[in-house]
Amino acid sequence: MSGQNIGDLSQEILADRYQCDRRLGKQAGRQTLLARDLKTQQQVVVKLLSFSSDFNWEDLKLFQREVETLKSLSHPAIPQYLDSFEIDTPSRKGFALVQTYIEAKSLQEYLSDGRTFSESEVKQLATALLDILAYLHQRQPPVIHRDIKPSNILLKNRSGNSVGEVYLVDFGAVQTLATQQGKTVTVVGTYGYMPPEQFGGRAVPASDLYGLGATLIGLITKQHPADLPQKDLQIEFEHFTQLSPAFTNWLKWMTHPSLESRPASAQIAKEVLEKPQEINKYSQTLRQGKTVSTFSLFWSAIGISAAMGFIAIESCVGFNAVFFTVQGTVATSIIFIGFMLGLGNGIILAIVTRLCFYPLTNPKLHRQVLTAISIVLYTSTSIVLLGMMMHLDRPEGATNYMIFVLAPSLIVGLSMGATSGYIARWYQKASGL
């Protein structure tokens, strides 16, 4: 049927039962159609494989495998097998597969429409798909989808913070482990969503987990995984997101290029998704960069912050001294307080880093958090200190308050924010990221 338009198809009833309506998709030698079952009056999906100039015998093998696989599956989130038959008419020859129609939009359509997904929604999606994959992988023999990607995942009844019902479709690339034994396996899948071992014709359950992880990364970053930078074949996506460190870590685990360093099963992946602290029990080889010692972290953060706190506050006192006399004891006290604030700020930043960003997996989020903490801490503290100075040495007034309190306080806050950014960059470099 290659080359024929849907107008021609709409004039034909396949197998004296299925009235074609419109085309849903098309590949070389294949078409996927929306049709109506004249017997039940239900909408169905008809997949057609035609004997045409671009026909490939490997396509027939995959088509027959899809038919047999769908016959054996029974899951509410997977299309149900309804019928299959051979087409042998003067106008066309080939095979047809009929399955239930799911009226829903694909993740690819949502992406094309500019829709966004929160971390909570992506986790819901991951959980639902892991349940589907667990069902497939627990079959005997295990069923491997081999083509997990946004266009093969459907969402129905999405509303509010709920992703709704999740479906996995298109088993045209499906394979069972039994088909691999002693045979040459055709490489199928989609570039960017395929793990390295699948390029070599080897696919195992963990290969589907890679596809799921790459799909979620594409959903979050709104970029095709193949367009994202890589380091040692590992997708480097964390600079384009603001995910929690635990979820970032989980996604890197799912998409680890080494098969042995990925989750061993969908059940384990789901367990760690729900309990991130369990990842150390299953993954000892996940690349997270070098681990910076706690001593080096505290020593560097405190040293940098204390020095900059001293400089920032001293500059602020100097600014005020230009306009009015600052008593020596007051100036000395404030400079000392500035040093102590810098010391305290360094301790706080080191503690936050050690508790929430250790080891480092999301440098961008780490830098933003540290910067925000320092700006808020130093701006508010400087307002209090300089307000006390102005009360001692200058008459109160809105203009004086703006000039001698708010302006220098903001300068101090921004200066310390820049210092925190420097600390974050040092930590990123020390972590080898």
C-alpha cells in the first residue's frame, strides 16, 4: 500500500469488516490506520504491512512477532490484540494486525504543543511505565519493547498535577530473549533512546530502562537526548534542569552507558525512585564525579567566605566613613562582625552542600541555592548593622536610610552571593564535573 493515499483506503473495507478512516502513521512498507469495526461499531487501529517495492523480509519477521506478542499480553495499559489476517486482492497484498484504539495524546504531541511537566508529574509517569515494563519483563520469556520513546507513550485524562492514565504502544520492535538465542538479531530502535548494547544487536530488560530514562530526560529538558552533551557516553542533562539531586541521580543511573551499572530490573528501579537512599544498595558504580572530602569542603568554603565577608563589610564601613564619621571602636566591631558572619556563612554553605549536594550531581541547582542563601543572609544582616550605625551617627530619614543602609547592604549581599557562586564553582571543579 506504499504510495496510496487515505482517500483510496477510505473506499475499501478490509476483510469485509474494517472501514478505514484516517492514517495515524506511516513508515517504509507500513501504515497505521484508524478504522471502524463494522461488526462492533468500535474504533480500532489497523497496522498494514504491504508487499511493495520497499518490502523487507525482516519487516515481516518483526510484524509476525508483534502479532504473536500482542496475542500473549493482557494488560490495561497495552493495546489489546483483536484480529490479524492476510490481504490478497488485485490492488494490494500483505498482512494486517488489528488492535484496540486508545484515544489519547502521545508525549511527543505534548512536547510539540509546548506543554511542560513538573518533577512530580515525571515521577508519576516513571512509576506507571515501570509497572508496565515489570509486567513485560516478567513474562516467560521476557518481552523487551526495544523502542521506548515519547511517541510510543500515550497519556489519557491528564488534569491538574496528575498525568492521568499512561499507555505503552507500538510493539513493532518487540523482541523476546528467546529469539536471541544463537541468532543474529536485527538492530531496531530510535537513536538517542537506544543504549549502547542495543546498537550491537543485544537487548535485555535493562535496555528498556535506558529508553525510559532517556525519554524522561527529553521530556524534562525539551531536547532530544541525542542533542544533549555526553561524557563517556553518559547523557549530561543536569545543567539544563532544576531537578532534585536524588531524581537527577536516579536518571543518571537509568541511563548509565554500562549495562551492568543500570538497575537490574524495573522493580528495583521503582524501589529506588520511591526510596532514593536505597540507590547505594544497588549501584556502586554510578558515575557522580569525584567525591570531595568533607574536610576540604568545609575548609575551602569557610576560608573563602570568611575572607570575602571581611572584605565586603570593610568596604561597606569605608563607604559610610566617606559621608560621616564612624567611631574607631564601632568600625572595628563591625569589621570583626563581618569576619564572623563570613565564617558563619561558610559553615552554613558547607553544611547545606554536605547534606543536600554530596556527591554533586546538579551543579546548576547547587550554585543557585548557595547564592540565594548568601544574598538573603548578608543583605538582611547588613541592613540591621548599618541601621544601628546610622542611628548612632546620623539623623534618621528616608533619604539617609536609602543611601547609608539599603544601598551598601545590597552591595554586600550581592558581593557575598558572587562569593557563594565562586565556592560552588570550586566544588564543581573539585568534583570533576
